[in-house]
Amino acid sequence: MNNKIYQERLMEHFKNSIYKNKIANPDFSSGQQNPSCGDSILIEGKLGVDSDTGKNIIKELSFNGSGCVISQAAASILIENCLGKTVEEILKLDSNDIIKMLGIELGPNRIKCALLSLEALKASLKK
């Protein structure tokens, strides 16, 4: 895919994310803020048990927050990629995984924006 397609995808997730909402009675939640730019993310979700493996998996995820296109689109894309995954799989995700999900190169300041939702999700799952 070319950069324009990735940029359009980011804008679609930023403007029309189906994952930006509240979950009633979440099993976990955590918020993160980036004080240098003002971005904020709250991730919440519900766990379930995979009937085949018996492992905890992510059944529902949502986010709320405010900030730049990168931070908000990254939250939406992260959620899209984490639904149905095990807690162990999610705890192994890192900055390289986020960059692959976004599909664009990011400078040092923008990577902080992109990682905000992953940090929130991992923090909530470690509790």
C-alpha cells in the first residue's frame, strides 16, 4: 500500500472509529496521557475465555480520549488488531508492532503519540 492509502486509513479511524465508546461494567481500564502534547487515552475492555485453549482473550475493547490524529487513530487500529487475542499476545506487543499496524514512518515525537494506547492497554491488563 502506498502512503496515501495509509493516511486515508488513519483519517478514517480518527474521524469514524467504531471503537470510540464506553463499555458498561468493564473488566479492566487504564488511562494514559502525554503531557508534552496533551494527548489522552482511556482504554477499557472485557475478558472472556477461549473455549479451545482456556486462555483469557479480549472480548470487548473501546477507547475514549482526545488528541492528535496519530494518537486517536492508533488507539482505534490497536483495538481492531487486539480483539480476540490472548492477554499474553497483547503484552508482547511493542513499538514495532504499532508502527506495522499504522503503516507509516513516525518520528520520535509522533511515536510517543502512537504508543499511548498500547501503554494504556498493557497497564490495564497487568492490574
